[in-house]
Amino acid sequence: MTMSDARGTRERLVVIGGDAAGMSAASQARRLRGPDELEIVAFERGHFTSFSACGIPYWVGGDVPDRDRLIARTAEEHRARDIDLRLRTEVTELDLDRGRVRARDVDSGAESWTSYDKLVIATGARPIRPELPGMDAPGVHGVQTLDDGQALLDTLSRTRGRRAVVVGAGYIGVEMAEAMLHRGYEVTVVNRGAEPMATLDPDMGRLVREAMEGMGITMVNDAEVTALLTGDDGGVRAVATEDAEYPADVVVLGIGVRPETTLARAAGLPLGEHGGLLTDRSMRVRGYENIWAGGDCVEVLDLVSGQQRHIPLGTHANKHGQIIGAGAGGGYATFPGVVGTAVSKVCDLEIARTGLREKDAHRVGLRFESVTIESTSRAGYYPNASPMTVKMLAELRTGRLLGVQIVGREGAGKRVDIAAVALTAGMTVDQMTTLDLGYAPPFSPVWDPVLVAARKAATKIRATV
């Protein structure tokens, strides 16, 4: 085990994690301070850096033709900007008292210590992988990294059977169901919840289920996986629940993720109730002047509920990185929080949400009214107008917008951005009805569906006062 060399008068910034938050932070810090003032060392345990994990289902499904299109910036490009990026190197210990990290070369096993003046923790999230029989069998795949995606594609190229079981029905689950469908597989989704997409209220999740069943996907809800059964060759052959077995030639796990804070916990850094690191608005770890954290390993402020949440999204991670890089580079910036906006799709069905669900509002003690409306993506008389359902929650008496969920076809999903802006601005549903949105028959009815929901919610709120 060796100690790092003396650095002279330069400061050293050490970054743990080479994807969105970590490398955005490193790049922003480098823009603000040159290599003669700030040395930057970044550790990444995988083979790739700055890649889009969100794009993996579309690469597996064939919409994205090759892996490299998902890489925003290669290791060589980062190194060309005087960032000492060390791939296949995993940080195994934080020594906060002495200001250093211990790292291990994944391939050789060699270990060394590297000291730091400033530290960025961007360790991401780890997939939930239950300890069940057969979980490590050949043919069982997670899809968090590019290596995971390649391993799944390799399995698909070798597998003769055409039966895929997806475990979990969140964002990754429904997106991987679509990918397997595009690959020509018979797809079964096994979901422990009453309806898919637990980020929606159950009545909106039901619309997703009905649409997926209409696409030929077999949905199994209220089902807890008890084991993955293997065949004579040791490979997976079925997914078992308490009531049934579902034949599988390949299994894809989409159960969700948790903050990867093993290092932080061992070092005694502050964690929230969801297991994520706690930071201030400048993304500094609370109580530590020279340590920042961002991305999927942190908890963030929900601007609607006022509570801390864990929301693992690439949009947040990149913003965190910019904020962190500004601070580490000697500048100043803050991250105010989020409203919980997300959008996804399964085949031609678009699914979007922002703000609070009913159970979220109940949990934080908010009283509210909810409305649901049916509308179309375009003027009803215009060709190819498609239906969409919009659900809206508004606070009782004040009329403050609390949340919006949208399920529909082409043109539905991105309408959630209207609501995201309104939530961020703290608008009431009555104020939303006067928004000056773009209109032409190919793009919207004269009353946009989100505004139709806002009108209905405002009317309902007025009736309760």
C-alpha cells in the first residue's frame, strides 16, 4: 500500500464516481480553475464515464443502435482537460481525519491512498437485488450500467427461447418490458404492487396496466417473487411467486434502487431517513466545509411537501454536479430543490408525473381535492388526435397546486412540464387557468388538457370554501 506523492502548493479535488454528478462537478471545477491551481483526481469503478443509464433500455430494445451513443464524454476527453480519471478503480474507505481516500484497482487488487483538500462523493445508487434463491443464476440481469446492458444483449444473442420475465413495474420495469417486446419476446411483468408505476396513484396506474395488456404484455400484480428457478444447466428457467411459476429464458430486474452510501455511512457522514447523504443548498455535506455530495446518493428537498426525498434521476445529478463544481472551483451556487417530475413510456403510451400523489399529501398532513379529466393531444377534429387522462391535486382552501399525473399517447408526457413550472412557482390552480399557452389545432385543443384539469380543480376548490 503506497501513499500519494506530495502535491506542492496546488489544491487537490478528489471525485468519487465518474458519471453524471461526479464528472459534471469535475468539469465545472476545471472551467473555474486551471490545472496549475487545482489538481482533479476522479475514481470510477466501471469501464465507462459520463454515460446515460436512462438510455440503456432503448439501446437494448434497438432504438439506439450502439452503446457509444450513450456516452456523453469519454475518459480520453476528460483526461484531455487535465482531469486525472482512473477507471476500474474503486474507493473502499474514507479517512476524514487525515483527508484521504483508499482506492483499489479492480483488476489487479492493488491499493493506495490519495489525499485531498476537497472531496466530492457521487457514488450513485445501487439496484435492489433481493437475496432469493437463483438470483445470481445465468440469465438474470440488472440494467444499471453499460456493462449490464452489454451482458443482457450477450444473453439475448445466445438464448434460443423467447420468454422474458421482468420483475418490477417502475420506470425501468416498464421500459425493459417494451425493450423485450421490441426484441420479439413474450413478456411477463411480475409486480408486487396492485398496479404498475407506483409513482402514480393506483387509478392512474390502472390505465398503464390496461394499455400494457393491450400491447400483449402479461401483467401479474400483487405478486411477491419467492425464487428464481433454474434448469439442469444452472440457468434461469422460471420466476416463482407464492401462487405460480412463470417460465423465463431471461429475467430482467427492475425493482428499484437505494442510495449507495456504504462509504459515507462507514465514515460517519450524515444520512437521511431514506439512506441518502444530507447536504445544504450548496450541496456541501452537512457539517463538512470541504466535502460535497450529489446525484443518486443524496436526498433532496421536495419543494411541495417541504420534506427530504430520494429521487434518483439524471436531470438532478447533472444539476448537482454543476452546483458542486462551482463550489469546489471557488465560486458559489445553490440547488433549491425539486418537485419530483418524471416522464417515461412503454411503446406508444406516455406516462408523466410531478408533485405529490394522494398518499404523499396524506402523509405530510395536507388536505386536498383531486380531479381527473379526459381530453386529447390535439383539437378533436384534427387528424391523429389521441386521448389522454390528466389527474390534478390541489390544496383545500388555498387552491395551491400539489401534483399532476398524465397518461396518454403522443403529445401527453411533456405536458407535465407546465405543471412542474407551476409547482415551482407555487401557483394556485386558479392562477393556472390564465396561463398563456401555445395553441394551434395540430398541437392542442383550444383549452390545453392541463388547463382543463386546472379549471375543474379551481371550481371544486371554490365549492368547498
